[in-house]
Amino acid sequence: MKCKEGSIKIKSAMYGRQNKQSCKDANAKNINCSAGRAENKVKKQCDGKKQCNLQASNSVYGDPCPDKEIVCEGNVANMRCTEGTIKIHSAMYGRQDRQPCRDSNSNNINCSAGRAEDKVKNHCDGKTHCHLEASNSVYGDPCPGTSKYLEVHWTC
């Protein structure tokens, strides 16, 4: 950005994704995500200057749009990075919603295994590929009688 007269004043800034058309990524899974502090970083870097160069990069703002895997109980997820290594942002094994893995009969939709995220991070972080089984034998049974799923948010 460059001003011929005066100086730059940032009104707003967003780093992330709000549609599939921007940057022509029709395969984008997550289209409602943004880096929480991008606007503050841009203002700090550019406000009051005559010229400012910005880099749109996850290394600057962090990845605001991690991939999401939902694996139904008894199934396996295969996550792979062609560049870099796996970084787990969050993981949950149990049931927080009726929609994933279609369990309309479940009365318990507020249950999760206490250490699922730690187990997933220990198993996958820093690897180029990872296989995760959604199973009571791995995470324990946080809600007996309810079908469960493993939900993992991750990036490369």
C-alpha cells in the first residue's frame, strides 16, 4: 500500500476465508474463519506510514482455517501433510451434537472424553501422516449407550 498524500489509516483488516471464490479455492472446507488479531497487527504495521508492505501468510497470522475431520465411532481417519507436519489444534471424542454420524436417538449430546485432545496431539503432532481410530478402547467411553465420534481440527 502506498499513499501519494497523507498517511495510511487502516479501517479494517481480515486474514482468513469468507467464501470459496476468493483465491479460487473451490475445495476449501472451512469458509467462515479469520485470524483474531490480524486487524491489530496490520494497524500496528501500517497506520501513520506513507507506504506499507504486507505478507498474507499463516507464518504471520497463524492458520485461522484448520481442517476438520469427523470420524464416526469404529472408523479410522487418515490425515496427511504433503508439505510440513501435522499440527493438532483441538480434538474431542464423544458427542456434542446430533448431526455428526447421525445419531438422532441419542439423549446425551454433551459428553466428551477428558484426555482425547492430549492423546491425539501425542499421536499426531509433528508427523507427516497419522491414523486415528475413533474408539472407546483408545479414549474411554464418556457416554455409555451413545454413539460417539472423534472431531479433530488440524493444519499442516
